[in-house]
Amino acid sequence: MSKALTIVPPEDEPRLGMGGELAVAASRAAQEVQAAVFMAKRFPRDETRAFNSIMQSCKRAGLAEQALYAYPKGGTTVTGPSIRMAEVLARAWGNIDFGIKELDQQEGESSMMAYAWDLETNARQTKVFTVRHIRHTRKGQYALTDPREIYEMTANQGARRLRACILGIIPGDITEAAVQACEKTMAGKSSEPIADRIRKMVVAFGELAVTQEMVVKRLGHKLDRTSETELVGLRKVYLSLKDNMASVETFFPPDLPDTNGKKRGFGFNVNNTQAATVTVPYGPSVEATAPPERQPGEDREEDETPSEMFQPPPADPRSEGM
């Protein structure tokens, strides 16, 4: 006796299990990758046009102010392109797939991956790392339980690796040219008086628990003597602190000498009357001459307390727990 054949409508089919869902997701991801590679081969980048686009972007003051960072290491200050600059380079260069993924999250830590893939040349940079759900503050460390704080922690750690991956894909000469263009924009493309820009820089540092006195000690002289080159260096330090690439104590240690000592982080001694060279990363050297020492009996009225425009902003009580 034959059995009747029963046809099940598509809407009545059993739902796929977890293994089936993963298989479908993997197949879809593979198809997306194949499509991206096909489009990259079909429409290859125009390097001249991409380079011109990068140079135009570097002329924007908003980008230039966030494009560079500084980080002290081994007694020297390391500078380079920030994640914002790396993202601009990747978008303008074109045909690059980049991003950050959370591979797994267990109790107390997350497994992350940052990657950048040139779809034309098949060059790829990948970094797999682990982020512990712990925040370090001046009062000690504590475990993160809020999902938002965990996301911010993993995203911040991932951004550093993503920057390294992107810069490993973009040609080095393109990156150096972009850095020089941003430094030029910061140094000479602002119509705002330098005194106003210094004042805003001090206020911005105050939001990160860095007082005016700390900035003055790092410079080694009064704020109203700050040069364009030094202001560029302060912006790099500010961006590094804002992105949690270094602590306040790293750039402004408690034992930092006052204005009678040597100038730190910018390359010359303020008590030396000879010209000294300030090294600008990826760019030419800039000559800076320290102010001459005053002779006995000269008027020292201008060496009194700084003007009111440079008074430090009030301390933010929220910064004590950061």
C-alpha cells in the first residue's frame, strides 16, 4: 500500500537551528566579500585623484586639529596619525574594507579583532586582542558592568589597533604627505589670533584635569610666549589624553621642573640664547630661538602673574573619578 505524499508549504517549514543560521550567515558574508572584490577589480582606484582628495581634506582645520597624536615612550615623544586621520586616508584611498569586530564576550573580558583589507592588492592587516572589562582611575581600578561602558572600552581599544591596520595598508609616502599637510594647516591656516587659540587650548586641557600651571611647566615659559610650533605640540598631547592613549601623569609628571628648568617635550632649553632645532615629525626642522636672558635692572613687570585671559578654568568634580 502506497503512502500519500504530503507537501509542506514554505511558511510551515521548521525554522533553521543555530547551525543552519550560522551557515546562512557565513554564506551571505562570503557573497558580500566576493561582490566587494569584484567591484574593486571593476573600478580600481585612481591614485592621483585619491591623493588630491586626501590633500584637500587635510586643509580643513577641523580635521587637522584631530589628525595627529603624541605619546611619550622611552624618554622621547612619538607622534603620528590618529585614528581620525587613518579613517580619512582609508576612505579617500578607496577599495579598502576595514573595521572592528567583537568575536566573543565572556565574563570580565572581550575578544576583539581589528582589520584592514585592500581589496585590489589583497594586502591585509589583522590584529586579534583581548580587552579586560576594567577601568583604571586615580583612586584605583574597578570592574565594568554597564554594557555602555564595556562598549566604549572595547571601541577605544579597538580604534588603536584599527589605526595600525589601516596605516599598514596605506603607502607610507601618502601618510607622510598627509601629516605634513595637517601640520601646515594647524600652523598657518588659522585667522584666529594665537592668543585666543592658546586660551581655548588651556580651557580644553582643564576639562581633562590639566591646570594652566601644569601646561606652563611643560612649556617652560609663560603662555603668551607660546609659538605656533608649540601650540601644534600641545594639540597632539591633548588629543592623546582625550583618546586615553596616555595618562595625565605621563605628559605632566608631578616632578616636572618649573619655568627655570629645561623645557621638556619640545626640544630646547629656555635659558639658552642659541637657536635650537625643534623636530617636526614627517616634516622639515623648524628653527626656534629662545628669549635672551634679561640684564640686572631691566624692567620685569611683564614677568608677573599671567593676564586674566589665561586663568585656569574651574576644576570639574567629575574628572576625579576618571
